[in-house]
Amino acid sequence: MFLRGRPITMYIPSGIRSLEELPSGPPPETLSLDWVYPALLAVHPDGVRVASGQTAGVDKDGKPLQPVVHIWDSETLLKLQEIGLGAFERGVGALAFSAADQGAFLCVVDDSNEHMLSVWDCSRGMKLAEIKSTNDSVLAVGFNPRDSSCIVTSGKSHVHFWNWSGGVGAPGNGTLTRKQGVFGKYKKPKFIPCFVFLLDGDILTGDSEGNILTWGRSPSDSKTPGRGGAKETYGIVAQAHAHEGSIFALCLRRDGTVLSGGGRDRRLVQWGPGLVALQEAEIPEHFGAVRAIAEGPGSELLVGTTKNALLRGDLAQGFSPVIQGHTDELWGLCTHPSQNRFLTCGHDRQLCLWDGESHALAWSIDLKETGLCADFHPSGAVVAVGLNTGRWLVLDTETREIVSDVIDGNEQLSVVRYSPDGLYLAIGSHDNVIYIYSVSSDGAKSSRFGRCMGHSSFITHLDWSKDGNFIMSNSGDYEILYWDVAGGCKQLKNRYESRDREWATYTCVLGFHVYVQKPEDPAQEALPPGPRDREGLPGTRQWVAVAAGAPEIVQLWAVGGSGEEVGLRPAAVLGVWPDGSDGTDINSLCRSHNERVVAVADDFCKVHLFQYPCARAKVRPRGPPGRDRTGGPEGSAATATPFPPAQAPSRMYGGHGSHVTSVRFTHDDSHLVSLGGKDASIFQWRMLGAGGAGPAPATPSRTPSLSPASSLDV
């Protein structure tokens, strides 16, 4: 096998007599989206359907993916409709449903330079009108709830009032005309992030100066001198200073009062007629600033914050969290050894423990530094967390207290892993070293046991053997190394001896069980032997994957008892890695505890499910006779003719809006958890089928988020 020109040698376990005996095809297990923890959506007036806008991107083949609006059923988590494929540029910046006609229309502003404003018929997915909006950023859009012909947009230093006429039933024939809000004697703010329509027809805006502005309409006057008289204008009627710092949210309550949410001061204020303050509350600092406000039943309020927290409460009694998410790129993920709980950490410096049963945040703490990896002790009593500074912590999962604080080098830590018996802790660092610690029975105390030194690049993944004595590790330059920890952290030079070792976990992205070579012709075993020694292999003939001299070719050589090569089989590249991979396409891999399936997180927003081991795929054709191991004429260094693509069959699931950084199965394999990178999202998938959790519940949990489009990737 080659990755970026580097040869990688893997040995087939002695218990596998023929690769044909290994399972083929996609796994019988499937995934169903159970819950998504953070969400940002436009809600339909029926309270069930939601709309999400997708940004442009590229697929795994480098082909562009166009922005589109997805309509979802928030109860069944099924995608109902796609709107505007090919109509938007770069991405969707703002969108809103109409309310006066039960959500018949959708207004969308894209992220192009002109921020194109378009109106769509939701039932038919038809564009009714479109116009260039402005070259400035657009932060919000909305229909007048009592008149869908009136649309408002706001953003960088502007408020625009739009009139939409005609075009219903006639695609593209509608017209949009704009009136620009006039600030007059009032200071023009840098940003206007939000607005709300009042019952009397006026409009309130919240701006970056902390002011609430009341906008009214001045009718046209035909008696005024000039062509056509004075035209209708929208101007400021009143101004009230409401908050220190920007106002992010405004909400009209059922009783006619208005709520405003501040950024810097984290205040939530209720306003009466004439913008008289009636009541207020302050959101605790660890939840962040107010970003969104919605009414619940009775006097209950729901508040979304800048730290991805959803709070429930009222102004009199205060607020408590319903859920809290991350706000930046996620990388660290581990699942509890005996409970349906999991822990996450990332660039927002938050460490969060989640309850997978209640879909709620159990607790969170501020790490003060970026968290990149984590692992529970087998007892579940403590958890180890690796940071980007070479520092790692051990925390008590009940009290959240730090019981150990250690620094190993000054480079980031990429993996922490307890041995299955809990006696050792391995720390993989970007300084190319694996640090080994002896651990007390309760996991609270640790002492340096040794260092595994031999990698020529940073550590990316590692796994312990089932007996807790050995480690398999991968590095940034695609090495697979084996270590005898119990014997003094020694590197095992003869990797052949590790071919039958059983691993407690399998998260390494390189290895026989996830990247295998399949011979094309079992009868071709009589080619002249070669002179190369293969690490003094003992015993009977074994099949070994060796470099073939060109990145496109990997071949299997039969090796005799003395290590000489005695036969050749052309091979197909397969396993979890896609054809033509550069070695960075797969970010995370995890084998289920029942050792039936492997989940893979890739760079193309997808989660894959493979059978374990991944040892079957389409076979590449053998070259014509008289070819050497480079694929060219014997004795030459010619480049091989490209082979057809090959990859093991999998089930593929979308939903993440960014690269998927990590995947882990829960302790009983009932669920799979996946982390998004830039989308800062956490997906909880239910395992269905053989070995999974069985059929999904008859009434799915209602969730304010989206469902993946799944397909069979064979």
C-alpha cells in the first residue's frame, strides 16, 4: 500500500486462509439520525417544518457542490424538499417563511457579492421573483406577518423595505421594489442584526450601538413640488438606548410587549408601549450573550445564546439550560464504558458531558485551553483530556474536579487512551512520542512508566491490545508501529509477529483490518522468487502486502519460510480508504464493540459504515504478461496504467455541514456519535439491524434539526 509515495507493509492474520471467506458487501446494520445537539434553522408557521441553508463546497472527487435550501420534518427527521439548487451563489445567508398565508412562500438571501434576494413558492419549489439586494452584508430577512407583499432586510448599515408584487403562479415574473430606510438626524449604526414587526404596522430594529429604533412609513404626497410629488419613505420615529453593546434579538410577545436581548450586558428586557422598560433579567456569564428569543407556553421564554445554549425560564424566576452546545471546531470525543453518555471538547475550550438518553447536557467546564482528545478510564470514574499545549488533565466525572494535571512536552496532544484493564494511560503527542503512565486502580493517580520513541512524525492514532501489554500506533507520515509496553516500551521490529494480536479497540486508520489488498488471480503463484528478505519470516508461506514501485500499484507476495519472495499476485486497493486518497481524507475510525462494523469520519461531510474487517472490494484487472512490479515492461521504471477506482462497500450518511472529525460507538453499540468540524455539531445516530439497537421508536424524539440523506456507497 502507498500513501503519498510511502510504502506501508501489512500482514494478513494466520487465521485467514482466503480473503474470499471474509464478509463482502455493505454491512446489514444501518444508521438512523436520533438527535442533533446544536441547530440554526428557519421555522415554518406550522411549527413542524424547518428550513436550513447549505453553503457551497466540494465532494470527495473535487466536484463543486451547489448551495441549496433543505426543508425538513422536525418530527420524523426526514428531508421533505430541496429548493433553489443552482440558484444561489456561495451559500444561503438568511431565509424566512411567510406567516400571513400559512407559510406558502420562502424568502432567501444568498451570500453572493450582490446578496441576491429571491421569493419562492414552497409547494412547487418555484422561484417567483429575484433582485440584487445590496453589496453590504445582509444579516436578517422577514415577511410582514400580516402582509406577505412586505419584506424587510437588514444588515451592515442598512434597513431595506421591499414590496413584492405579482408573480404568484408565474415563475420569475414577480417584481421586487426597494425603499431604503432613512436615518436622518440619527447616527447610522454599523450593523442592524434584528428587527420585529409591531401590531400597529411600525417596525423595531436592534443595532450594534445598543439602540432600538422605531421605523414608520410616511405616505406619498402628490401636492409636493417635483416629478410625481414626494415619494413614500420609511424613517425613524423614535429611538431608545436599550443595551450596552449590540442587540442581537427582538421578539414580539402575545401580549403586545417586546423583548430585547443584549450582547455585552447579557440582559433580557421587556418593553411596553413607548419603549418603557417593564422588567429585565441577566443571563449568567457562562451561558454567553442573548442571541435569539422565542415564546413558549404561558409566560415561559426560550433563549438561545452565543455559546450555543438553549435556556428555559421567565424574567421573574430566571433561566436554566435545556441544552448547551459548542461554538467552535470539535475534535475530542469519547464514550462512557458503561452508560449512554459521551464527552466532547474542541477549540471553544469547553469540555461537555452529554446524556444520550435524555439528549441533554449533564455538565460543562471551561478548560481555558483547546481540548483535542479524551478517554474514559474503564471504571468511568475519571476521564483524561489532552490539550493543544502538551498538557493533559484527569477529571473526576462526578465532582468535575481536576485530580491530575501533567505536561508532556510543548506540542499538542492528538490521542489519549487507557489500557483495557485501566493500569496504563498512553498519551500520543505531536513531538512524535507516546508517553506511558502507570495508573492507580481508581484512575486518580498516575506516574511516568516510560516513553515509546521511534515514530518519525506526530502520533495520530493508537490502540491497546486486549491483554493490555501492547500498542499499535499510526503517525502523520503513515507509519504503523507496534510496541511492547509491559516489556519496557520497546518497539517491535518484527511486525510480522503482531499479525494475530487482538486489539481491545480499533481506531487506527491504517492496518490490515481496514486497508487490505485482494489478489485478483489465486492461481498465479509460480513466478520466479525474488531475492529480498522480508524480516526473517518463519514457518509456512504467508501473503504479505508490499510496495509495487508506483503509487497506483500494490501487490501481494507469497513469502517462504526463510523470507524469500516466491510468488506474486496483482492486487486491488480496498478498505475504508477511497481510491486516490492523499492520506488525509479519513479523520477518524472506530470499530464497534461487537466487532461487526467500522464507522469512518471523512473530510467530505460524510459518515460511513463498513463491515469489519474491510477486506472485500471490486478487483482491479491484472496487467498483461511480461510486466514487472512497477506495471511497466520488465526491467523498466514505467508508470502503471491507471486502475479503476476501488473501495470497500459501505453505507454513507450525510448531514454534517463540515468535515467530520470523530466517530465513536456507545458502550452497547446502540448508538454512534459523530462530531462536525466547523459546523460545531454533534450527531447521535441510532444503530439499526443486526447487532444494533433494533427498530427506531414509533414516535421519534422531536428535534429542532436536520436529518441526513443516506445512500449506499458501493
